[in-house]
Amino acid sequence: MPPKFYRKVLKNGMTIIFEKRSLPVVSVAFAVRYGGINEKAHERGIAHFIEHLLYKGTKNRTHKQISEEIEKNGGILNGFTEETITAFWCKMPSNKLKIALDVIGDMVRNPLFDEKEMNKERKVIFEEMKIYHDSPRHYVLDKIQNHLYESPLGISLIGTQKTLNAVTREKMARKFREVYNPNNLILCVVGDAEINELVHFCEKNFGNKKGKIPKLKTREHNKSTIEKRKGIDQANLILAFHAPLSKDKRAYAAKVLMNLMANGLSSRLFREIREKRNMAYSVLGDVASNKNFSYCYVYAGVMKENVEKVKKMILEEFKKVSKELTEKELSQSKEQAVGNYKISMESSDGQMAQLLLSEVDDSFKEFYEFEKNIRAVKLDDVKKLAKIKKYSFFALVPE
């Protein structure tokens, strides 16, 4: 049976999205339609910085009380910042829903932005930067966006030490006041709850203040570079190319293409690079797609001397697909994509995140029509997308 899904926009502009489930678990998120895509170059990373600070205390709760009210009641507390959204969420036994709403609702309404805590958390984010830098796979996956888009989108979502050092308490509080208003907020709940309870909570606790979110244009480019680093034994490479935006029906063709090329042990590139030639352990790929920007990518970890060989193999395999793809292979890729989609819906917190991303992408109406849209993909559309004319490439190799 199709999920019981509800979407309601309140008079103050706040959006509630809810998927009803019968298991005694509920995932709850408050999110704002603001992320890296809305930041100017000099403030890159402020969305993520604000995310961290909202866990550090409110007018009603200390950092310890925020975490304990969720975790000591059997819950999991976390958050995430993406290019299009910042979210604060927890997963709880469903009989603790009121606690989840109270705690996270307090976080997005009443943060303290204590200056001492802010300066401490800045150091924490600098350590987070080092984690990403020291993980070659994460580093190249992050770096490829810089090779596809000009500043500010080309700057890492987490920001830089320079941009974060420039963030004062006044700047952060001002940005919060501008952005974190009901008309920009979303409450997303997946689990055993009732829509009327969610509506009542939001109408009671959120006012009518309006806020604006800046819109920035993305500027595409393509470039290729190789970076050398001491202390690593493996080369990590990524090849990417621009793809249709999510509002374009061809975006589903891109999903089918990347599923065929680099999703799983049966994918074309996994078989070619690892199974046939034994040149890599990890071979993977996907499409990062939303209404603002979109690209397909393939990642592999290989020996330094095989970087150019594997790059050539990737391009050749796409070329083969553009000429040789059959209806049978297309049908198999569709079936895999549909099956993976259904499996991804099993987790309530995973489903919550996907619903949020669909909402901010203005594609919530299509979320439950994924199977229909995948099955409607035409062979010719996939073959055309496989004809790579321009691409970006980055490799991190041992010095």
C-alpha cells in the first residue's frame, strides 16, 4: 500500500511534511531552507557553523540538557548541513514524540550563541576539516565540486579557516534572525504520530515572523588537476560531468545511467576496473542532483601508475554505453534503481532526510512517483547522457 503522506503549509508559511507509520518509532526533524548554496564566498561555512551552535544551548536548556533529554529517553540526536538545507533531527520511541518536538523546536527558536561556546566550537570544526582532509576519498569527493563550479559553490561546504575566523557572534546571530523564521522552516516527521498533533505544536510555538533567504547563481566550469601528497600509498581519482537539473525529466535518465555504470558489484565500471583488470578495490559513482546544480561522478582508488589508464577506461566505458546500450540492460538498471529506492525507504530517519531534500527541491510531489519516473526513462535519453563532451577530473596521488 502507498504510504500515508501529509503536507500542510501553515498560515505563517511553515511547512509540515509527515509520513504515517505503525512501528513504535518516530524520526523528527526541524529544518531550514538554507545551506551552502545560499552563502556568499566570504561567508562560506556559516550554515554549518550555525548548525553546530544550535546544539550548544538555548534560553531554556544547556548543551547537556539538550542531549540528555533526547538520549536518556532512548533517542538518537544529530544534524546535517547540505547545500540546500540545514536540519536538526532525532529518532525516538514514538511515545516520546512530545520531548522530541519540545527539544528540537527550542533549538531552532531560542539558541544562545554564547560567544565562549562559539569560539570553542570553531576549533571543533577546524578538527572536522582535518578529518575530511586526511581521508583521501572524502577529500576528492569534496574537491570535485571545485572543479565543476566557480566560487562560492566551488568552496567546500564546511568553509575555510579564513571564512570561519571571520564569523563573529553578531554576524551569526544576524544570519539566524534573517533566516530561521517560520516561513523558511520545515517540520518533517516519519513514524507513529498524528498530523493534528504536529500542526497544533507548530501553531502554538512558532509566530508569524517572515525571513528572506538569498538566492545565488551557480556558474559552471570544467577543469582537471592532479595533486601530490606525502604519506599516502594509493591514488584517489574522481571524474565528473554536469547533468540535467532535478526539475528536468532527464534527471531520471542520469540516475539510471549512473546506476548502470557505478552502483554495485554488477555495475559496468566495477566489473571492468576491479573484476576484469584488478586495478582498484573501490569503484563507485552516483548523481548529485537538485534544482540548483547537478553532476554525475565516478570515484576509484588505484595505484599511482594506473591513474591515467583508469581515467581512460571510465571515458571509454561511457562511450560504449552511448553506442551499445540495449533495452535489456536498461531494464535491468531500472529494476535495480527501483529496488534500491524501496530499500532506502525502510529506515524512518533515512526517509525523513529524503523527504526533506525533496521538499526544498520542490520535488516532493514526485518523491513517491520515483518508480513511475524511472520506468518512463527512454533508451535514447540514457545513451545521449553517456556521450560525455566535457568533464572535470581530480586525482590525489602519492608524492
